[in-house]
Amino acid sequence: MSNQATISKGAATRDLIIDHAYAIACRAGLEGVSIGDLAHAVGMSKSGVFAHFGSREDLQLAVLEYAGRRFGEAVLMPAVRKPRGLARLRAIVDGWFDWVRENQHGCLIMGAVSEYDSRPGALHDAVVALIQRWRTDTARAAQMAIDAGELHADADPQQLSFEIFGIALALHQDTRLFDPKQARSRAEHAVQRLLAAHSR
Amino acid sequence: MSNQATISKGAATRDLIIDHAYAIACRAGLEGVSIGDLAHAVGMSKSGVFAHFGSREDLQLAVLEYAGRRFGEAVLMPAVRKPRGLARLRAIVDGWFDWVRENQHGCLIMGAVSEYDSRPGALHDAVVALIQRWRTDTARAAQMAIDAGELHADADPQQLSFEIFGIALALHQDTRLFDPKQARSRAEHAVQRLLAAHSR
């Protein structure tokens, strides 16, 4: 094979490993990813898997990054096609609520928060950065709705982002423990009330 | 020893085991409780620990029940001494927020939700029952505030309970990932706005 073909094949194998690891981690958490099980699932040796990732932690970090990218593509990308303002903020919320429904048997990111929130290290830092970025993206969309004159000028974008986050967390938990449809309806009511309270 | 003394000693040993297991599970989750480590910590043999609990799962269920009792004693008990109505609902929220602060390095109950929400079995059912009970207790306090004429008659107690839960979840997450004081301030603002919106 040419060098180019070797690199492409290497990248494809790496993607395949991450894809399998992602599916495992959605249900069992990033700590549930075993290199042995993963090697078996993709038909490679353990050393073959390690050749693509220096360590189990590097693999976990790559899977977490992949999860963040998937979330961004599913939720943020469609929203940024909407006009700046309430339409975009609503699209973020709708996409997020749909994500919760579609990942009701396991959201890797929410699982990772619970796994690493009190365990210092590279994975903890990556989780903090991921949630921080998402909170900032949501606050930015709220700020645009303020700038567009659709939300009150004295609304606090970070506070709105915090409260939207809380509603999404309650939706996530209720979807998994109780009735998903009722959870969605309650989350919709909560967001509508929140945005209406700050609308001009 | 008399039979009575034997029973008391047995109960005291059982309490000691649960207390140690609770401390471990707050940080490592209920799945992080190993009978071997626990036996070592309390200075017993593994079979000695098993004599008090039929199985590891029975021990985990007992620890979860203990966590629920601790939460109830810390949050609900002081609140029921307040008059029915907004004062009691606020006391529940305040106690809950204090609980989050005091357990910022690990809340066994929140950890258990994440561990068992998609894993069918006795622990899953116990987690669902625990959260359901707490949601109902909160909704009941909201209903009393409606009955007392302090919240609007058309306020939905279950919806309020859902939204208060969301704020507490966001507080829990922010306390662990970001700045605990800022998180508390945001949660306070959110609850004040929520209750003010429904106040008469």
C-alpha cells in the first residue's frame, strides 16, 4: 500500500474502534470499556488496539471527544442554521430534548459527568471542558436573543443557560426512571415558562 | 450474653457495616462496594459480613435505604416542623441545597440513579421508588402551599416538583464541576423566580 493508503486504513481502524467503544460506553460508562472486550468486538488483538491509542485513558478521552462531536452535530449544527435569537435558542433546546429521547438507554456524556466529577485527572478535566463549552454555547444563544430584542435586556444569559440545563437534566432523569412522554411534556412546559418570563 | 444482648450486638455490627459501606459508596458508587474491602475496613471476615447480609445486592439495597433515610432526616424532617405552605416548601428546598453542598464530593443517591437507571433489577426498582417518593413529598408540599392560598390555584404541584428537581440537579452538577458558591446563587435565583411566578 502507498503511505497515503496506510494512513487512511489506520484512520478507518481507529474510527471503527472508537465507534465500538462509544456503543459500549453509552451503556456501561467509559469505565466499562475494557480493551480486551473491545479488541474482541473489532476482531483485533489487544496490542493492535493499543497501537492506535497509547493507553486506555487516551482511548477514553478519544471516545469522550467523539461523544461531544456527535452531540454538537445533532444539537448545535441544526440550530446554527436558524436565525440568531429565540429561534436558535429554541432549536438548541428542541435538539437537546430530542437527543435525550434518542439516547434514553444511555447518554455517554451524562454518564461521564457522574463517573469523573469527583475523580481528578485528564478525564475529569475533559468532562468539565465539555460541559463548560456547552453551557457557554447555550448562554451565547441566549445573549443573541437579548441582542435581537426578543428577551429582556436585563436577562442573564448564564442564568438562563443554568436553568435550561436543569430542565434538561430533569428530563434526562425522568426519561430514564419514569414515563418519557410525560417527562418531555413537563420539560416543554418548564422551558416555555422560563422563556416567556424573560420575553419582551 | 442474653438473647437480647446478642440481637443488639448483631444490629450494632450491621449498622457499622452499613455506615462503612455508605462512606465507600458516596465516593465510588454502590457498585464500588467490595465485600472484601468492607470486611477489611470493619475488621471482619468476608463470611462475617455475609452473615449480616444474604448477598452483595442485599447489602447494596440496605445502604441505599440508609442513604434515603439520611436524606429524609436531613431535608424532610426539619421541613415538616415548619407550617404547611410556602415556608415548608422553601425549607425543603433549602435543606436540599444544603445537602448538595455537604455532599459535594459524592451523593450516593445521585450516583445510584446514574448506576442503575438502565440496569433492570432490585436496585433499579429501589432507586425509582426512592426518587418517586421524594418527588411526591415535594409535590405534596407544593400542594399545601396551593391549599394555603400562597401559590396560585392553577399551579401544578407535580410540574413544580419536576422543576425544583431540575434546579437541584443543575446545582448538584455545577457544585461538583464548577464553583459551588456561584452554583448555589444561581439555584437560589431560579427557585425564587419559579415560586414568585406561581405566587398569589
